[in-house]
Amino acid sequence: MGKTKKRGGAKAHRKRVQARNNMIKGVRNQMQKMWETEMMAQLEKMREQSQESQPVGIEVPQVQLPNDDENTPIEIKL
């Protein structure tokens, strides 16, 4: 954006640049709000689907731990 005297000089240039930056900032904020609302809607939808698919009385399987023999260090003699 030029600062020509035909277009009002430096003062008008600063005004145009400020208006442009404010417009960009406003559009960015609007897009971010839209993004957040869509993400929250998707998250809520996923929560509802997960609650529907899982029964209430869920049994957690027991994790099988490795034996003590597997965790002991091996002595290597050279």
C-alpha cells in the first residue's frame, strides 16, 4: 500500500493499514470461534456415541504382568 500524496499521504496510509489489520483480526477471531464451536459439537457427538456403544457395567480386563524372570538382568561374562 503506497503512501502517495494523491491518496492522502502518510496519515491516510496509516488509516488504511489500520483498517486492513483490524479487518484481518476480526476475520481471524470469527474463524477461530467457528472452529471452536464445531470442535465442541463434534466432541459432544463423539461422547454421545461412546456412551451409547458401551454398556454400563464394564469389566476391565486384568493386565498380565511379565514374570520376575523376564525382568532380571542377564549376566554376560566375556
